[in-house]
Amino acid sequence: MLHDFYVHVGMVESPSIRENKPPNYATYKDRIMKSVETSSSPIRVQGGIDLALQKVILPQRTISCIVPQLSETGKIPRYEVQKLQQILGGFNPTDQFRIHGEYFDRCTAEFAVQLYGLVYSEGAH
């Protein structure tokens, strides 16, 4: 099965960043929303404001990441790993994973590395 992860997709809309939106942000956001609508398994990784995704991805398909003070991260805590495992029906190495993010700081990359470890490392979960 193909799973789509949306990591902090609304971060640019937060008040502290909103002023510096990239000029092509509207096009990016439209593509993200179309992707969510066509995905058979959308999963939201929240860590900030993403009001548009809150309306289209159910809370049961949303996991939270660790957001320490003064630092952004895409890593998820242990209790969210368990929730993610339930959403996915287990960590299956034959599943496919597509990760969407704003690439603002290192959140998307950190989530991708952690997901890889959870899915492909035996005994890591």
C-alpha cells in the first residue's frame, strides 16, 4: 500500500513565517491539497499550523512530532510511534511511503530517517 505523509505542511502559514512565503507557495499548496484528496492513505504529521490539512485529514490519521523549544524537528515520540503503527496496520517493508513537506528546516528529513528506521530495522519498534 502507498502511504502519503504530510510533514508540517502549513508551517509557512504560521504568523512568524507568513511574511516570508516563497512566491510559488500558492502553487505548492494547491498541489499538496490535490495530493491529499487523491491519496488512499494520507497521514498528517503535525507540529505547527496547518489549518487546511486539519479540515481534510481526520484526527485519527494525525500524529504529532516532538517540537522542542527553539528548534524544529520531524521526529515523533514513542507513543506516536505506536499510533502510527496502528494507522499503518503495522510497519510493513513492502508498503510504499511518500513524504511531503515544506522543507523548512530539517523536519521532513528527520521524519524520513526515523520512518526508515521504524519500517526497515528489525526490532527497532
